[in-house]
Amino acid sequence: MKKQDCEKAGVFGMCPFVTAQHLLSGKWAILILQKLADGPKRFGALQRQIDITQATLSNQLKHLEGEGLIHREVFAEVPPRVEYSLTPIGEAFRPVLDSIETWGNAYIAYLKEKTAH
């Protein structure tokens, strides 16, 4: 589907841009995926690393899990232990995270240069 058709159609699951926008719609989605790209994490570790409220993190994790990007594993221990990790389709997002990092660093350099003048 062509980009201009995607924008007109706005159909999730048919247009790659609309689909990606829907999957990453949460303010914290990219940061959560970036942290999980380093390996499985427990809820508390994610919360501390991102500095996000418990309710917001919980909602974002449920959304990303529901979309198949992350996996939630509950270990039968006392107290219960839960870990989050990327699924195979979530792992496929790593090159996108790398590209975002590269572009973000370039934009930060641009901003520094712009404010130096």
C-alpha cells in the first residue's frame, strides 16, 4: 500500500505506517521496548529505569503484550516473580530502535549546534 493510500485508509493491519503508529501509540512504548531489548526485566526494574508510574507502566505493558510485542512470564515462586521480555516480533523491532537512537543522537547534535549560534 502506498503512503498516501495509508494516510487516507487509516487501516490498522493493512498500512505499515498506521499499524506501527498504533503499536507505538503510548508515550512510553519505545522506551519500554528499548529497555527490554537489553534482556528480560521485572516490573520494578522497568519502573525504576524509566521513572514511570506503576499504573502507566502496567497499562503500557498490557498494551504491548496484547499486541504481541512483549511476553509476560509468571514464575511459580513465593513471592510470585514476573518477567517481561521481547517476543520474536518484538525482537524484530531492534533495528528500528537502533535507527531511532542514531537519528536521536543526530538531532541532539543539531539542537546543540543550533543553540550554540
